[in-house]
Amino acid sequence: MKLHHTFAIALLAWLLLAPPQLGDNGAAVKALPLSKWDQMGSYNSAAECNADRESFIKQDQKEYKLSLGPHPTPSAFDAAAPAPPTTLKSTAALCVSDDDPRLIKK
């Protein structure tokens, strides 16, 4: 490997991105382009990014469960309740390299 290739690899960073949460139910808006997603962190490797993503998911799920109270009832899942776990921002989070073409703002 040539020196300039090594230098280029060393500059590569990984970004943890999550879609913004919009709407009345607080659901994550996954349809937006990645360039409009929230940056949650920057990492030296994909492994570091993915480890932090897993922590982010666990924390988000914990906060969701706490928001339901000690004894959630079926009515806790109505339209006024917080978003269910499948729509949490963390579950849609992605680790992408900072040179990913989807990050280019159009």
C-alpha cells in the first residue's frame, strides 16, 4: 500500500446518524436524506460507531419503558402515548463513513 493510501484511510471517520423525530407521535422520520439526519457522534472505526449505536438503542429503549410508567396498560399505546420502540430514533440510527455520497447535500 502506498503512503498516500495509508494517509487517506487514516482520515476516514465514521458518523453515527439518526433521523430527526418529528410529527405528533414523535416518530423518527426515516424518509429524509441522510444529509438531514442528526449527527450523534464521530468515531475512528465502524466497530466503535456500532458499539455506541447499540448503547444508544439500549438507552432509548430504557427511556421509552420509563415513559410508560410502572404498570403500562393497553391504553398506554394509544395515539397520545410515546412512540413505540420500532419508531424510536435509535432503532433507525446508522453508522456511515464520512465520505458516504448520501451525505452530500443536494
